[in-house]
Amino acid sequence: MASFLINGGVPLRGEIVPQGAKNEALQVLCAAMLTDEAVVVENVPDIRDVNRLLDLLSILGAGVDVERKGQSRTVRIEAREIELSRLRSAEYAEEASSLRGSIMLAGPLLARFGEALVPQPGGDKIGRRRLDTHFDGLERLGARVEATEYWVESADKGRRKVFAYSAVAEGLKGCYMLLDEASVTGTANIVMAAVCADGVTTIMNAACEPYVYQLCKMLNAMGAKISGVGSNLLTIEGVERLHGCSHRLLADMIEVGSFIGMAALTGSDITIRNAQIEHLGLIPNVFRRLGIEIWQCGDDLIVPQQEHYEIERFMDGSIMTIADAPWPGFSPDLISIALVTAIQAKGSVLIHQKMFESRLFFVDKLIEMGAQIILCDPHRATVIGIDRAYSLRGLTMSSPDIRAGVALLIAALSAKGRSRIDNIEQIDRGYERIDERLRSLGADIERVKQ
């Protein structure tokens, strides 16, 4: 276990480059299981969730080679000799159950080998995150999916029962399907299963986030035939086999949004290099609604130091509302960042987290730090900006999930005095060497072992 010690209240200055997109990485690395040829992925972030997925691929028998070039990593995967018997190993169960992204191995394994076994996946504890969309889609393609239990035994944990989802298919067949929700990982899983199915698959209400766009782009480079890429209507003509390819990850748009909010709350002057603005959607505009000045210079975003920033109102004078929504709406992963950014603004805003009912429960710590926030219910909070009338106070707290952890980190960077954030392994799951990168901007932050 480790913690961050932060002496806050220090304005930051300099340039920062966002890491490769975490959510895209989890999808495209799973897609490498669709072929026995080499798949090379560039700009892969060195974070816990991605590294855990690479370990999973290795457990199954895939060759995984990682090469670091400066601050970027290139990963080469060759899934030539996969041993399906390892799906029931204790080692696989342990790693897969701790990573929600492991569910996206179901589609590729079904498509290539006709069977998959996925232990109940872990991930952030931010509320109910159902898997029905994944399994409904796979069943429509012809798979038989059922919940199952089996026993594993390991030297350190002994014998224990594993709850998992089993999927078997003698041959997947294309079909039309209307997804009950535009699930990003659900869409990715179904697409990866459908690329090698017999016939044509049409997916209506597909997620169209940049992550899915990039996945489809990569699959087409591997020989898939996917049309409608970037829209919510995907048509997939199944092919017999896929080949290897090279692919480069986008910049992580959640990191870009986090750095915008951090610059505003701490009164800093920060340039975000290579932000790949065309793939950010509404993110810059939503932060502009909070009064943050953001300049665009080529593919860079500049957030200049602002003594004050004022939240906009709607045209009829009513209070601004910021809510998450499926793409191209505002990402639910940035709701926590928007909330903490509003603390030092002038004016008020209603933050509405629609998708997850536990994601706003970290605001009690912000209130202890001096923020004026009313938690209306599990999904909504009203932030009354204090307009830098006083600084937040340093506090000892714990990171409950990736995004709330970074929101607390941003608050601590702006606070007067020392803060301590425990359970930073949650933050490490999604942000690469965040303490080192913040120190390069002038932050007083230290990682300590407990």
C-alpha cells in the first residue's frame, strides 16, 4: 500500500503530455487475441489496469513484448499458442476478477476458439455496472452463455470457489441487433465477436466513443469489414480470419480533462501537448461553461492562469447543469473532475451523474476541506463556488476509485497545508506516474509506502 503526501497551494507551470488512452488500450489489446499473427500497439500507458491485462494475455499463452521509447511504450502481442485450459487456472481467475476490462476477452475468444470463460470482473466500486448488453449480444450471435461456478487452488489463497460466465459457440452467425444501451465495452465485445461470424451483423444503438472508433479502425486494418465506423449503426461483414497490424492509441481524453480542471482549480498555467483535440468532443466546451479559459494552438491546449473564473448560466438565467451522457455527450469519467473544478468558481452548478449511483459519494471529503457542496441524492450534487474567498484545507483521505481519487488529488494540490491520500493504487490503475509528471510542473507531491 502507498500514499501521496501533498503540500498544496502551489501554482503549477509548464507542459504535460497525456498518456495513451486507457480505455482504448484495454479494447485493442483484447482484439490482438483474434489472430495468430503479431499485433503491435504504440503509445500504451504504463498503468496497473493495462499491465494486468497484459499479464492475463501472457497467462493464456500469448507472447507479450514491451519496449519503452522515451515516455512511450510499444507492445507486441503474438497470440499464436493459446492454451484454453488456463482459463480455469487460479492465476487467471485472480487476475481476471480484479480487472473489469477482462470481460472484453469474451468476444475474441468466442470468435477464434468457440469458447470463453470470464470470472466475475472487478473494477471501480461506483455502483451497479451490469453486463447484460455483452451477453445478450453474444447470445444473438449464437453463443450459449450461462453463469457457472468452479473451484481453483493456489499456494497463497488455498482452495476457493470462482463465480464466472461461460460462453460456448459452435459457430457464430451474423444477425441484426438493437442494443438496450449504448455500452462502450459491450459494443466492443460484440464487434470483436462479429468480425469472424458467418454473414452480416448489424448493430443499432452502438456506442460511438473514440475508443470504439479506434477499435473498428484497427480491426479493419486486420482485415475485418466494418462500415458505419464512428456512428451508432455498425454493419459487420464476417471474414474467415484476421491478420496482424500496427496501431497507435489516441491521447487519453480523461487525462486531458483532468489537466484542464487541475490548472483551473490550482490557478496554474499549463500547456497540454498533443491533446488530439478532434477526438475530445464536448470536453473543452463543458469546462469553458465553468468559466475556464482554454486556448487552442494546433493540437495543443493552453490553460492560462486565471485569478477568477465564473460559471455560465443558461439563457433564461437558470443555474447551469452539467450531466454525463453517451458520446458525443460529456464523459461520465469526467463528472468528478468537473465537480471539483467548480469549487473555486464564481457561481453555482448542478452536477448530475446519471450512469453510476455511487460516484459522488467522495464529496464528503471535499466538504471537510471547505467546499460548499450539497449532495442532493446519489446522482446529483450542487456546488456553490467560493470564488477563491478562501483556500481549501489539507486533509487525510482515501481514494475510492480512479476518477474520484484524481479529483481528491486535484483538490489537495489547491488546498492550503498538507494532505494525505491513501489507497493510491486506485489512481495508479488509470494515471501513469502521475506524481512524477506533476512534480515536473512544480507540484510538491511525494509517494510514500505504508
